Amino acid sequence: MAPTSKRGSAKKTGVLEEAPEALLQAVIIADSFNRRFRPITLEKPRCLLPLANTPIIEYTLEFLALGGVEEILLYCHAHHDQITEYIRESKWSKDSSPFQIRVIYSPSIMSVGDVMRELDQSRLIKEDFILVSGDIVSNIPLQGILKEHKARRLADKNCIMTSVLREISPRHDSRPRGENALFILDQNRERILHYEYLKQSDSESPMLLPRELGKAFPTMSFQENFLDCCIDIVSFEVPPLFTENFDWQHSRKDFLHGILMDELYGKTVYAHILKSGYAGRIQSLQTYDAILHDITRKWTHPFSPDTNLNQQTYKYTRGHIYKESKVILAQSAVIKDNSIIGSGTSVGDKTIISGATIGRNCIIGKNVELHSTIVWDNVVIGDNCSLGNCIIANEAHIGDGCTVESGAIISFGVTIEKGTDIPTTARYTKMSTKKEKESGRFTQVVHSKTKSLIEYEDSEDDEDEQREASMGGLYAPEDESDYSDISDFEDDDEIPGKRKKGHARTSSESEADSFFREAYNSLLGALKQSHSVDIMILELNGLRMSANAEFSEVRRATAAAVISYIVSKITSNENTSKVVDATVEKLLPLFNRMIFEVNDQAELLGYIQRELAGKERGGTLMQAIGMKLYNEDLCDDEGLLKWWNEGNGPQGETPEMTKVRDGAKAFVKWVEEQDEDEDSEEEEESEEEEDDE
Amino acid sequence: MVVADEYPPALAKFLKSVTSVKADDATEILTGLLKRREIKSSRNVAKAVTKLLLRFVSQNRHTKLSESQGLIKDVKDLGKTIIAAQPRELVIGNIVRRVLGIIREECHDSNPLLGFADLPLGGRLSRASSIGDESADLGSNPGSGTATPYSGRPFSRDGGEEDIDAMSRRKSKAYIPPNPRDLTRQGSIALPNPNFGENNLQHALFFLLRLQPEELPNDSPGLKPQSKEPFQDKDIRGDVIEGIKELMDELELVDEQVAAHSETHIHANEIVMVLGSSPTLQAFLMKAAVKRKFTVVMIEAYPNDSRATQDVLKAPSKFTTPTGLKQMGKNAAKDEPLTTAEMKATLTSVGVETILIPDSAVPAVMSRVNKVLMGTHVILRNGSMITTAGARTVARCAQEHSVPVVVVSGVYKLSPLYPFDPDSMLETGESSTVIGWADSEMVGNAEIINPTMDFVPGELVDHYITNVGGYTPQNLYKLVEEQYGNANDTLE
Amino acid sequence: MAAVATATLPKLEVPTPTDGVVIVDPSTAKPGVVQLNTGEFDIREVYLTYLRNDHDLTMPVAAIKSLVDLVERINSQTTAEFLDVLNRGIDALKESIRNPISLSAGCDLFLRFIVRFLRHSQSMPKLVAHLKQSYKLFGTRAKDSRKKLANIGSKFITDGCTIMTISYSRVVLGMMDVALKNHIRFQVVVTEGSGGKRLASILRERGVPVAIIPEGAVGYAMNKVDFVLIGAEGVVENGGIINVLGTCQMATLAKAAGKSIYAVCETHKFVRLYPIDSYDLPITQTVINFSLDDTKEQQPAKKDTIEEAERIGNDRFVDFTPPTLLTAIITEAGVLTPSSVSEELLKIWF
């Protein structure tokens, strides 16, 4: 139904106002595009992980069914085969399902933005739709919100989205740590005027607001106390916007922020602030735990274990204890409040289960203490163990007398030898990916003769993410959590082996090398054929994401390609600076996308230096490029000096590289001086320097 | 039929769609709706289940009399599926059992020999149990009409007097099996056991000395099926559907029938304390208001029912069944169509003085109240009931003040189940109705429990008013027997 | 003990038809002996033998079995005569046992059955034949009833509950067994007397924590239990129960504490009595013994140390628990309210 058509004439009260001609559609993005659930998600996608012993996706689907959705497009990437299989076997694929569900897999989707672009291309969306991720737990009736949205669309054609928000106090357990955002709303707290993702690390940095905002809205409400439910009613105009802005990845940081910042769009976004009902998104282990907590305590009713969403037999007893039939408890076992126990599980004598969630067919030994522990199916826990708020995945085996601290993760099928103490940060898995082995991020821990374990040490990510992602007792105070701006790009998708079907490569080649080669070739080719920089960015981005490369790799490849290109172009001494200037100027946007901080600058310079090593006129080029980068503000004093002073990282310098570096000496000296007496006019000086060359 | 507006959207949608999809799919749809609590009140659930059963029976492959076993089994299985979706909605079981009763009655009417053939009767039963083999249920043979000579009334000899009694007590639409005293043995675990009653108890009593089939008197009619006229395999589907439709009508007319008793229970100038917002209750009050002037003290029923309770006072009455409306207005005597104003009548607009009090004020006000009136979610066989949270407090308080507690309810809410574990029958609702989730101080530090239902033991209730008359909690078992006979169908 | 053989192997030769019944002066008759025209029949001994030989047999069933033995020896031509002998047998049995309440339930049931059978013009030979045939079934049927009852009643036992009970009762134990089989965890508080210790040791063996308390601690312990579950020797027509001494007290305390009291009893223990209080029971028991003499103090040990007497149950004191104290009566015919039991029983007997 077009937003303008006869809403009032709908005959039925309630559910689906939009008469048969228009189906209410929903888009589920069943991929988190991050690695916060590693190493569990190495084997199973997040949306199929059990939450209160029911796969997470079930909650989302039930929620959409409750909302009267009639068609669902489910986009998945990581473990798409498992998701497809699950959906096909589920009740949602039957004729009796309240909606049609279509699982769409695309290897190219690496972010929400990609999904939206895909969506735009697919032309499957005709009307305003509901956009959620595959890990929403909510019991709010969407009908009212949809109605409001429609009414708004009638009144305001530029309204493109209604976001569901919940107010939440800062100390609330369910508040995602490190996910802080500032919403600026209008006086009536209906319209979202501005969105700013808050990075803890640079909280002092100024926030830019559109100039007109203050004029148009003399009274604004600045609120940071929102829990973003990530439930959006999105206009069909939105996917094309993503196509227009092909670099938008994130639905909030990029899209929402971008659309509101840029007045040219003239679009408006509204907020629906929930007054009742429950909505939450499993964004991290911390929120997983928090939402599980809420489910157990009936906040999400009717979506609680005793509703038996997935054909279980849970019964509710006082104190929020849920037990399935055929649970065998020893006479002296104690089940305390807020516990969930699945069918076929047996619990030994004197075992205390308090606030724990236990899946099906588990064997819990004697004298075990489970405090808020999350145990999935078919787990064996030996006698005299003590487990905190940790996750024990399917088929894991914990030997006698083990202690598992809160926050630990024992992934599928892992066996822990008896008497082991597992610290808080430990993550154990049987899975390993080649890449990770190569990069040495896993330490093999041999726990017994038969089983070798891999201790998952996700050292790649900043430790903030680690800390943020961990559970329970490990909740870091919010201010310690940090999301680097790149985390979303940087974030891995969840498949370890997916690149098998990707670009061909020899098995001996490491992924980084492979990426480097491809990126180098692609960039050099593009430069030679004078493609537009946008295309280069796009290609590079695609490569980076498909290879899961780090930015450092990107810089290395870029440096190599640029240098090759420049060297090939330079024919005489005279045109050196011209070529350098032209190339750098052209590639400005590209550089902008890979340099974020001082270290990056230094690193890039380092790569350039290395590439130039042994090249003819290496020193000159180094100086020219350095200057140009400096002039274009890609490099600042600090970066330059850092490079200069710290050398080229751990690899050290070859004599050739030192030679190259010396070529830039004059320029660097000049910068140093500039740094000391800051009042000098940079441009003039630099021109002089250039002339000198 | 009734206007669609009366129904909540989910129910309206379901009722609309049920006729166009396969019965199996409709079952799954209903299962989903029940799980998501999109259909909630016992009336709406009853309507949905009845409609589903209608669809199911009309689509079932068993239509013939000889196939009634299959039909009964299918209906039972269906019942189990729906009950599993919402085990605390006991009304589902009631409706399914009623439909099973309809089928059995049709079988019996068509062929007395075959009637209730799925229930182990008389001699057959004795034999089965005498050899200690509970599964030796001959009635499960298909086409058992001729195969089981004992399935008729082999015990008319020593059970004759009860049969006559049973028949004479046969009232309204309730069915009584001709020889129900033998039904106790059905199923290895006769639970929940709805077949208490004289016949049942008698059976149990004399079970010890029961005759064995071999020694049945020769002149017993049951022994000579061959002598009867040739067996006619009639199509019973039409009749069963007719029966289910009657059940649907019953659901539509319940309010009106219950309301008919209102004048005898609400007297002039009485102060009636009211808990709950059920349409039956509203209809009852509205009907009384036509003739009487009285005061209603509404209990707020915070937090789960407070809004619904307020709606009773301010929103248009839901008492909109066609005949009910006609009787409601001042022009009830004349057969005039109702005006909009009358349709929108609320308690206040028909001249009832209404007072809304918070739950905490109940004890304070109780001493001035003449009567407590409640709706209910479900009534259990032992006279207890499950109803709006807070009802137990109110009933207990009323008892303390010797104020009679009267409960109005359709008979379809009467469940043959016994509350072995009342706690397990109570639904616990969203915690957020009690306290805002955003309130982290509370959420983090206090456990919040929000039972939406209350179990009220029979001794706190004085009287149940149903559409088939008034009963004391102690006498309800008789009504249970009338409604469900002794068919002891284990569905839960 | 002559009747032992006949009791276990009921193949009596068909009595020769002679001239009716020999009238014996009741004063000279041994207790429990019925004079038949075919000779003496010591119904008391037969009854006790049944009980001794089969520990699972309940008193009413033993009584019925004894009566069947008696019936087989009656060879009267007229119904009146037949009933007369039967009644005398019943009386003899009742009189010879100190506490005949439970067995009288069986007798009443038997008599009622015979009357109904005969009323439908079935001949006595047929009756005898039928009884002979069903003879062996009585025991199994009675056990079936108990099994079924246990299944129904076990639903009351929910995980983690604490049950108070009194003395040793097979039906109560049966219910608990079913619950144990279903992996339900519960604990039991039992009073020490009348086989309470026996129950405790059986349950403890099966892993159920049991607390044994003195009778005087019932009120003290009541707040710690979830409900009271008691067996019954008999259920009377007003819906009250007759059970071991102390039951009434326990029920009263439970009622006062707002706990549910469930009586468990097979239907064949429904007795044709309508007592108003404990003193209406047709037994003599000197519970209250006013005395000025210290030495004549009653010996309480007598009633619960003798294991056999306890099992046979005819030598312990009983009391009557009025229906108002009971929440429900659990029978194999379902869970009944005392008032409905009363109403339906009256219908049957009258």
C-alpha cells in the first residue's frame, strides 16, 4: 500500500490494515558482521545459538509473527547453509506459517549496508518494511508502531524511518556496554534530529551538528539513555539511499548519522519510544546474558521458556524455575530461582543450580555449583565443579573438580581435563582456522593425550572489544569500552572457511599475501587505466572484506601500487613532483579511508619507504610524496616525525631503505623546525622546499 | 453470526482464515496464536477451538459411523496438540471434550449398540482388567460394531436402575452415556478423572465383585447383536457438525443466558462489589440494571486487568449479542432495533452508580458490600476456580465479612480437571506490567513476579451462576458429569 | 487352623443338601464360628489366615474372601435362608474382631452385591459359580485399585514438597512410590506411633528424607509441611474417615494451619456407618481411662509393638475425622470431595 492510499478505509480493526494487495514485509539480517561471539560462532551462526534453550532466531520470528508480518526476507552470510537448513525444517516454512519466509544468501554481504544495497537491487521491497537483525527478542506489538509510522508518512513525505527506542537507565544490566549513542530529538521527542555514535576514547572531541538544526529547533532533547532496539520501520526509499552511498555500512553510524547530517537529503527519521513491552538485541555476550536474564524473569512474556516455542515441554514453577519433563534431580540437589533445565538432564546430589540455564540431556555431577552458568545441550559436567557465569556449548565435557570462572567460553565439543581452573578470559574451541593458526593467534593447549584444544585468543581486536564482549562478572565499566571507528569494517564476518570458494589461491599462500597481491594488482591496474578513485575504493573495499584483511594490509598494498605506478610514470627528474602530486591528489579519498591516526600515517610512510628502497631516485620520491601527503593533510607533523624517529617498525631498515629515508631528511628537518616555531606559514615554506627539489 | 468487530484482530483473522486453509494448517496457526497469546480470554479461545474443530471434523476422512473410532482418536490428538500450545488455557480441553461427547452421542443415537464404543464398557472392561491387561481394549478395533458383542449394555441387568436414573437426569444438551459406570477403567491411568459420579463410584465399588463377560446372563440384549436388524453404517458427520454448531451457538448465547439470572441475584439498592471485566459479567450487570437500581463497586485489578476494568466503565459495552441487545434497552419489550446510544451503553449510562476502588481498598469497603460478583477464567471440578489475580484476596475478605461470593460463568468454562497442582495452572505474565523495565534499580535488585491468575478454592465461593443454572461449589461435580459424562479423555 | 487349607485352596466339595440350618445358642458359640448345617465354619480364623498369608491383602478383601468361602458352604434353597446364614456369618466375623470397621466395609459391599445379583432373578447356583470364578480376582482387582489410586494420588506430590502423614499406610506408600518413580523429590514428616517408624525406614531406604516426630509435635511441625496425606481404614457415609488414633488431631491442626488434608482410600473401604464423632464407632476402645490407681495405667506399647496386630490392624485404636476437616478423598474413582462421597454413598446404600 502506498503510504498515501486509503488507510482510513481499512475495514478491519487492528492487525493488518494494509489490505490484501500489500503484504507487510520484514527484512531480517541474520548476520552480526562482527566476531563478538567467537569462538562459538566459528561453528554456528549467532542467530541459531540457543537463548534460554530456544534458538535466538525463533524469538525474532515469533516477534515478527506477533507483529502481523506476512513476508520475511532473511539475509544471511556466515553459515548460511545452517540457517537455510534450519529455516527449511522449521515450522515457519510450512503452509501454516503466518508469513512467507525467503532465505537469501549472498556472498557479497558484509554489512547492513550491503544488505540494503542487495535489497535495492533485488526489487523485492515494494512498501515500507520492518528491518531487524536476526537476534531481536521482543514482545512489543508492532501494529501500533506501524500505524503511527503510516500516519507520519501521510503527514510528512520525507519521513523515511521510525526507530524503536527504549529509555534505560545508565546502570541497567541490559544496556549494551560500549554501545553509546547520542540521540537528539525534537521537543516532543518524536523526531530524531541527530545521531552521534559516541566513542569513549575521544569523548572530548567536538561533535558537529548541522548548522540549521539550532534554528529550526530551538528546543531539543539530547538523550544518551536510549537502548537502541534495532527495530526499524523503514521506508522503501531507504535501500536506494544505500546504493547511492555505497560506503554506508552501518545502519546507525553511517546511515542514520549520514542522512541526518546532510540536509540535502531532507529526510526525516522518527523515534518510537517504548513505554511498555520488551525489546532487546543480542549484540554481544553481555547482552546475551542480560536478555537471557530478562527472559527467565518473564520480561519477555509470552516468549519465555514455558511457552515452549520450539516444541519443548517446559513448565513454570514459582521463582521463575522452568523445568522440562524428564528432568532427573537427585534428592539433595537444590534448584534455586531463575533456573532453566531441559529435558533428559540429570543433576547429581548436593548440586546447587542457581540462576543457571541448562540445555537438554546434560549430565551434571555431584556437588557441583552452577551460578548463572549457561550450559547448552549434551554437556557433561563432572563432580565437584564450580562454574560461574560462563557459556558451555554443546557436547562439551568438563572433568571433575574443575573451576570455570565467569566470562569463560567453552565452545562445542571441548573436553576440559579434570581439576582444571579456567580463568575468566579463557575461550576454548576445537575449531581452528588456517588463517588464525598462521597468524599465531591460537595457542595450542594440550589437555590430554587424545584431545588437543585450542585456546582462542582473539588478539587481533582491541582488548576493549574483548572486554566488552565478555560476560557477567566481567562487565567493564562503560568508560573503558571503546569502539574504534573501524571496528565495523574491521569486524570479521563469522565464517572461517568461507573463502574457500572465493578467489583462487595457492594453498601455501597466506591470506595476507593473497590479499596484498590482489589488491596491488587491482589498484595498479586501475591506476594505469585511470579508473575513477571511487571504483578503486569500491574494489579495494570489496577485496579487503572478502579477504578479511586488516587496514595495515590495505596500506601496504596501496603503497606498493602507488609507488609502482609513480615509478613507472616518472621519466625525468622534472616531472617527479608533478606525477607525485597528481597521483596523490587523485587518490586522496582512498588515502583518507585508510589513514585514521598517527600510527597509520607512520605506517604508510614506512611502507612507501620500503617500496622505494632500491628504486631510482628513491630519496627524492620519498621526499616528494612525504611532502605531498603532508600538504594534503594526510600526514601531520606527528605522523611524519613518528615515522622518522621510530623507523620502519620491527623489521628494521635495510641500507636501501635508509637511503630512501635520508632523501627526505631535508623535508623532515624542516617540519621539525616548523614544529618548534609554529607560527610560520606552512604553505609558503613548503613551496620553497619544493622549489629546492 | 456476530459482527467481526467484537473480536480481537487475531481471533477475527483466524476465524476468517480457518475456513480457507487445511485443518492441519489451521491447527498450527491456532497453536502459534495461542503461544504468542494473541488469543487470550477463555471465550475467544473457546470460539477459536470450536471453529477449528468444526473445520477439522468436516475435513476428517472418517465420516461413517463405523469409523467413529478414528474420528474420536483424531479429535483427541488434535486436542492434545492445541492443549500443549497453551496448557493453562483449560477451556481448550473443555471444548474438545464436549466435541468428543457430541461424536459419541451421535454414534449412540445412530446405533445404540455401537454407541460409546471407544469407551471400554461393561463386560469387555471386566475381562480386560481381569486378565490384567489394560490394553485389551476391544473397542479400538475398527468397525467394532459387530466385532465387540459386549460394547452395548451387557449390564443392563444389574445396572438397570442406574441407567434409568441416568436417563431421567438427562438434561439440556449434556449427554450421559447409557452405562457410564463402567468407564472408570478406561486408560491405565485414569487421570485427570472426570468420571466421578454415582455411576462411576458405584462401578468402583462393585468393581471388586464384577461379573466376568463369560458369565453374562444369556438374556442380556448385549449378547445378541446378531439378532438386531442389519448394521447400518450411517454417515454421522453432518450430525456431528450440527452438534458443534450448537456448541458455537451456546458460546454466543452464554452471556445472555447467564444474564437471565441476574434479577434473582441482584436486588434493589444493593451494593455489589465486582471484580473482573468479562463480557459475561458485564452482561449480567447490564441486564440487572434494566430492572434494578444498585451500586457497583468496581475493583481496579491492578496491574493486569486495570485497563480492561476501566473499559467496562467507560467504553461501549461488549454486551452486543443480537438478542441480548434487544433485551437490554428500555424498549426491550418492543421488538425495536437498538439505537447507537444503547449499543454504547455503559454501566453508568444505564443508571448504575459505579465506584472504582483500588485493590488495596477491598477490605475497607467489604463491610458495606452486600455481594461480591466475579467473572472467572475457568472453573474446576472440585468447585475451585482460576480467575483474575487478586480474586482470592477478595473472596477471602468476603468470607471474613460473611459476604456471599457469586461467580458468573458460561458452562463451557467448567473443566473436568482436578487441580492437583494449582500453581501449575496459573499463568505468570509480563513482569513489566508491575514495574517498568527501565527501572534498573528494581530490575537489578528485586525479583518481580506477576501472576495474572489466581486460584480460588471452592470454599471461598458461595455460588456459581452458569447458563444452565446455579450450582454450589460442592455440587459442581454433578454438572461436570452432565457436561462430560464419564468419558475420561486424557488430553493433557 | 483347620481352615487354612481351605482358605488357600478353595476347592471345597459341594455340600450335601440337608435340612437347613442348625440353630445354635449364641452364648455357647465360639467367637467367629458360624454354625452351618454342614458343620462349623470358623470365619474368624479363615479371615485371619487370609491376612496372614497375604500381606498385601486389605481387610475388606479378606472379609469378602472369607464370605465367599462361607457362601460356598451354604446349601440353602431359599434366598431368605441364604441371606440369613450370610448375615450370621457377617455378624460372627464382625463380633469376633475387635475393630471390625474396615472389614465390615467388605461385608457390606458383599451383601449389597449379593442382593443386587439376586434381585435380578439370577439363581443362587449362578451366584456361587460366579463368586467361585472371581474368587482369585478379588486380590488382583484390589491391587489394581490401589495401583490406580496411587497413580491418581501421586499427582498431588509435586517436586520439592513436604508431606505429613500418620502411621504406615499401603496406599500412601504406593502413591509415594509412584512419585519416586517419576523422579519427584519430596520429604516426609511422620508421627512415630502406629507403624510410623516402619514407613520411615521403608522410605529412607528408597532415598526419601523422613522426619519422625512424636505425636505431640504435630502442631509444631505443621507449618513446615505442604499438605497432609493420610490413609484411611474406612470412609463413612458422611464423608468422614476412620483411621488410626491421632488422625483427627492431625487433621484439626492442619485445618487450623490452612493446610490441605487428603485422605487416601480405596472405594472398597467405604463403610456403611454414619458416625457423628469418634464415640459413635461400633468398637470398644478404652482410650480414655479414668483411674485413681497408678498401677492400672494403660500400656500404650500393646497397640503398636506387635507387628502382626499392627498389620492386621485390628488391634489399634482409631478415631473418626469429620468430613469438614478433609479437603478431598482420593480414591481410584477419582478425587472426591467429602460431601460428594457422602451424597453418592447414601444413594447406593439406600
